[in-house]
Amino acid sequence: MSKFTAAILFVSAIVTLAADAAPAKQRGMSFAAANPRRGTYGSPASEQSLRELKALHVDWISLMPFGFHRGAARLSFGGEHVWETDASLLAAATQAHELGIRVMLKPHVWGREEQHMERWSDAEWQTIAPLTGAADAATLRTYRDRYREGIPRRPIADEEADARILYRVLAAIGGRELVGPAQELDSGTFYHAIPGD
């Protein structure tokens, strides 16, 4: 066998092995800010929690700053019983990166009863455009439309029934490795604030 043929066979074998290798799984956790008495993002308690997650082989976290709106088309992040700041988010991201954990920023917006965001006019959405990071009007429209599409409009019982079916499918496909030891969705997963909802 010539050196050229041997080289071709070697490269073919490597490509075949690489194609057969299973992609690495991402093991992620939502990493919410703790109560300030225990230590919030970037604190020693945060670092210890990240070390414990790393020991569990977590390789991704989401940091979740909370924002609020109070009826007017205005958003505010921080304050209002929330303790994360830009500096603490950056510190937590740095702590995670030092442990080899990747970070996703996943902001949450909490509404108030005075006026729901789904009722905001296009002009009101325009006033918060700088806060969304939308590069252009088309992107802002997409954000607005996806927000509105994500608002649950069915009874919680219907959502829960569908989630149970989906969970069973995931358990059948991926087993314990995908969903953990439970074969059924935990009965406490959905919160029923209103009896019969």
C-alpha cells in the first residue's frame, strides 16, 4: 500500500469516527440571584454556588435580571425588591467563566395590573426600543409580536395536560438521561392560583 493510499484511509477513518461521535451535551441551570442576606450575584455565596454547580458538571448558566413595568410604556431594571446590578451581573459572569461555565443573559420582565404589555400600542413599544437592543424597527416588531404570541390564552389545566403529554414523549425518547428519574411530570409543576384554573 502506498503512503498516499494509507494517508487517504487514515483521513477517512478520522472523518468517520468524528461523524459517529455524539455531540457534547449542554448541562445548564437557571442561576437566580440569591437574597442579599445570603449573597447575591458576584458574592462569595454566588461563587460557592457556582463551584457546586461545576461539581455537578453544569457547563452553562443563565443569569436573570428582573425588569418591571407599571402601566406606562417604560421598563426599569433593578430596584423594586431586586438586588442585581450591572456590576453584580458582570461579577457573576466572571466567576462562572473562571470555572469554565458559559453564561446566557435571560432578562425577565414583570408586569403590573395597571396595564398589561400585550395591550401596549406600537407607539408605546417604540418608547422602550432603546432598552430592547433592537437594531431596527423590524427587529422591534418581531420582539413585540413574539412577546404577544407567548402570552398564555388557554386555561392552565389545558397547558398542564399538554405538558404532561410532552413530558411522557421526552421520557420515552431520552429516558432518565433526559428527564431524570421521574417518568411523569410532577404534580406541583403548574401553580393553580385560582381554584379550577
